Amino acid sequence: MYQSLHLETLLAKAGCEPDLATGALVSPPYLSTTFERAPDGSYPRGYLYSRHANPTRHQLETLLAHLEGGQACAVFASGMAAATALLQALEVKSHVLIPKNVYYGVRNLLEKIFVKQVLSYTTADFSDLECVRAAVRPNTRLIWAETPSNPLLQITDLSALAQLAREVGARLVVDSTWAPPPIQRPLELGADLVLHSLTKYLSGHSDVMGGALIAQEADAFFERIRTIQQTAGAVLDPFSAWLTLRGLRTLAVRLRQQCANARVIATFLAQHPGVIRVHYPGLPDHPGHEVARRQMRDFGAMISFEVAGDATRALKVAARTRVFMRATSLGGTESLIEHRASIEPPDTSTPPNLLRLSIGLEHIDDLLADLSQALED
Ligand SMILES: *Cc1c(COP(=O)(O)O)cnc(C)c1O
């Protein structure tokens, strides 16, 4: 059934599997940690203990696998827990290739934890695939892409990168947190795995933390990820899984409106004399615009821009907003503004005059008026 339906239809019915016992249309969250054995000691419904598997978590994993067009999904307590499980599934002494412009938590995870133990990593400019090819090593087992990237919204050509990964015998994972389905579906473009922070658009209301890995194939590598999930235990709790299913019901319409708002705001900022640069792949002069048009259905709802001036000026602009709230994170219904360099480590390459916007569902005129007054001299 899943295969023949549009993503919008799957999303609208997220979490609706009439409960066998009561007929309740929306399945309840199964908070129970443990499940009854039959008199013969078996587990007739397949559930044993919630770290191992849980019906609500299973419902979410099944839906996410279909949304991305993959065969399997494992959900975790956060996006970083999902990233950790993926890196733990690699063989010892593997090399991981990550973009120069990557969510700083991922680089932090490799630097602070994995290089001390079992893995090595280097960075490359992922907007230029020749740079990526040149950075591949004989033991490169994982190529980690993030597109659009945080916070510069660089675009990576996923079909071409998938081809390259196949040639060099590495797996390709795409952190697609900034462009969830139906906007972008990396597995269709040849990626082996997709990573999501459920904390962002998929749950969509800034009140859940979670992460997901979706695999093109339910192969032996995915089984290792599953074993790590069940054994190491950084699982998504059932209530967060239930809230995520609830959030997913409106994902398609939320994204449609958020992307529409973002297009207007990006155009406004690009014409504003107080702004020297706008990073948004929907603008025709963005270096990744053509690739983004090919591989994305819309350009997402994240925008970064550089104000004319220094960090102090950027902080002042952020200090003045009244509709945009000053906070990190993204993907909720509320618009956020963030001075990114001050949350990243001191060696960050993020421009000091850069502000990052997560565009929400407010009326476009209120968002424009707020930015307009914040950018006044
Ligand atoms: C937020 C984020 C993560 C990390 O997810 P958490 O749920 O915060 O652990 C990873 N990648 C990207 C692109 C993100 O925005």
C-alpha cells in the first residue's frame, strides 16, 4: 500500500493505525517497557522489552523508511546518537570524509570521541567533487554529505557524489536534516543512508529530541546499526516517537508554507542595503542553484545572511527582532534568528557577521516588518 501513495497522503495518516483492542483511530503511545510472554515462554507479538523494540517506535521507523524510500530505519534519542551509531558501525581504522562546512556537532563528535579511539577523518569542499575525490584515501569507508549545509547552505550534487562513492567503495550517508521529504530524498539519488535530526522539521514543534538513520538496503551493515541501537540503548522513547508521528502529519504543509515564506524573505534580504550576502540556494546567483533545482523539490526554509558590518552589528540586528526569537535549532513553526559564530567553537570558519534564520509559519508581512526594523541603522 505504502508504495502506491503520495508522500503527502502517508504523512496525513501518520500514526493512524486503528488500535486492535479499542478501535482508537490514533494509536496510543505504548509506554510499557515490557511485554507479556505466552505460557510457553514465547513472545507471540514479537515485543519483549522496549530497548529492544517498541510498537510506537516501530510505527515511526516504518513510516520514516517509506518516506525516504528505504528498506529500514532505526530511530535514536537524538540526531547525534544516530550519528554515533553510524560511526560505531564502521570497521576500526576506517577513514571518514566530511564536508568542510558541516554541522559542527558532527565534527566535534569525530574529533572529541572517535579519533581518540578507532576512526580517522578529514574534510573537503563538498561543493567541488574533484576536491572530494582527491581527499579519498584507501581506507575511506564513509563519505558524509550534508546538503544544504549548516550554516552556509552549500549544495552537494548527490547523484554525482553517490557515483563517486560507489567507484571508491565507500558508503554515502546524507545528513538531510535541513531538507526532509518531500523536499529531498537522497536514497533516490543513490545514497546508501540518510540521517535526520528528528528534533528539527520532522517533529516540527521544537519539543522533541530524536534522530533517525534510514538505509537503502536492510543489509548486514544496517543490522550492525540495529544491534548498536538495541544494545547500546540510545533509543528514542515511545512518547517522543508518538509526538514525532503527530508532527509528521503536517510536515508537507508546514514545509510548503515555510519554504514559501523563505523565498520571499531571501529576496527581501538580497535587495537590502544593510545585507552584503545571502546564502540561500533558491537565489539564482547561488553557486549551487542549478544542482538544488535538480535534486530538491523546493529550496528549504533556512537562510543565512551576512550583515554589512562586524559581529557586533550582527548581534545588534539579532537583539532587535521581536517576531524572530533568538535561539539555536531550527525546523519549528516559530521563526528563529541566531548569531551562529558565537555558538560554534573558536576555530569556526563561520563569518562573524553571519545570522542564520529558521523560517516558520508566521504571516510573511510580520516577518518582513520585523527584519526590516531590525536592520534599520
Ligand atoms: C541539529 C542537527 C543535528 C544534530 O541533531 P540533534 O537532534 O541535535 O542531536 C545534526 N545535523 C544537522 C544538520 C542538524 O541541524
